[in-house]
Amino acid sequence: MHELSKSNPSTPAPPPPSGPAVSPPVIRPEDFEEFPAFREVFLLLFTDARANAAMREVGKLLHELVLEFWGHWPDHPEGLFPAELRAAVADLRQVQGCLQEWTGPANPVDGEHERRLAEVGADVARRIGDQAYRLEVELNSWREGGVS
């Protein structure tokens, strides 16, 4: 997904940027709830500071609206905590897939620094996959009645 189209002939030109491109934030694990809705790999596409901030606010609003209505929906069959862990596994798999694609042979890198980043990114993808698998196995052992 490195090669994103910057324009579409049928789409009007966006307003000029309001300043330099916005980079993804550094997120401390204990502050994860401050980033409730959209993945950073999606938000990085909004490089304009105003657009990025707006999307973050939309995400917070969506999260608040969902929480207000959440109690009216059916409960997760295996309980909330296992469902949360399955959702975390799904997010880990999404990050694993991004890293695998970005660091794979289909996306050549420029220079020694990017080559090293690709090597590290590929290793992190493997490790994330291993940890996601570990959690999946444990979740599935309970789902399948292997542990009581």
C-alpha cells in the first residue's frame, strides 16, 4: 500500500495544507484509551494537521456514542473479556500484516537506514505473529472446552 494515488480526476482538489505533515503520535501503553477508534496506520494518511485532528475528534465522538448505546446490544457469547482479547488479536494481526507488506520484497527500500528499518520491522512482524498465535491458542482452548 505504499503506492497511494494522490489524485483522482473526478475528485476536486483538497484545500491547501495548513502546515507541515503530521506524524503519528508516540502512544504510551497506559494511554491507549486516548486513541479509541481509528488505527494509526489509517490516520497517518491524513497528513494535514486540521484533517488529522478532525479525524481524531470524529473517532472520539464515535467511541462516546457507541459507549452510550452499547448496553442495548447483545452480550458477547463467551463474555466481554475474551471478546476484548480476540479483538486485540485481530488488531495484532492487522499490524503484523502491515509490517509484513511494508517490509517485504514487493516494497524495495532506499538506503542503508531503510534497509535496517525493514529488517527490524520484519522481525517485529514475526514476533507479533507469534504472540498473537499464543493468545489465540489459549482463547481457543477455552472456547473448545479444552480447559474449564
